[in-house]
Amino acid sequence: MKKIIIIKILLLLSACETAPVPLSPSGGNQADGTLEMNFYVGIFLKKTIDWEKTDLIAKNHCEEWGFNGAERFNDVTHECLAPGIDGSCFRNKYTYTYQCTE
């Protein structure tokens, strides 16, 4: 019975969402004109990405490097920062790459 209650609580918590958030610059290569943007999310929190703000942040960052804009690649890199013993992941890092444009 306790297991069922715990599972129900975990399912309710896993549905928690926050307001859309932009990604943060985390690295890149000015010479190549590539910019990495990432965000972190836990197992019980679902985040929605604010792509409009993220794209603007990337554009502004590229402009600081002397470029005119930025375009997002369609790929994403995932890294599990806190793996669980059952194969789950308690803390995830997602990284998107932008190409600075002339």
C-alpha cells in the first residue's frame, strides 16, 4: 500500500512544470562561430524552453563576437549528471549548438 501511495505522489510531482525558460550560454568557439547553450532539468520537473528568448540571447552573444546573428542547429546533446540505480536520471543537462552568422 505504501508503494502505491509513493508511486502516485511521484507521478503527480513528475507532472510539475515551470514557466518557459531560456537556455544559458555555456561555451563555444569564437573562431569557429559556434555557441553552446544549455539547460538543466531534474527528474520531477519538466521545463519548457523559451526559444524566442534563447534565440535572442544567442544572437546577442554572437554579435558580441562580431557576428550579425545566430542560427540553431537541429541537434541536441544530452548528459545525465546524476544517474539512478534503476537507469533513470535525476539531473539532466541538454546542450544546443548555435552557428553565428555573418
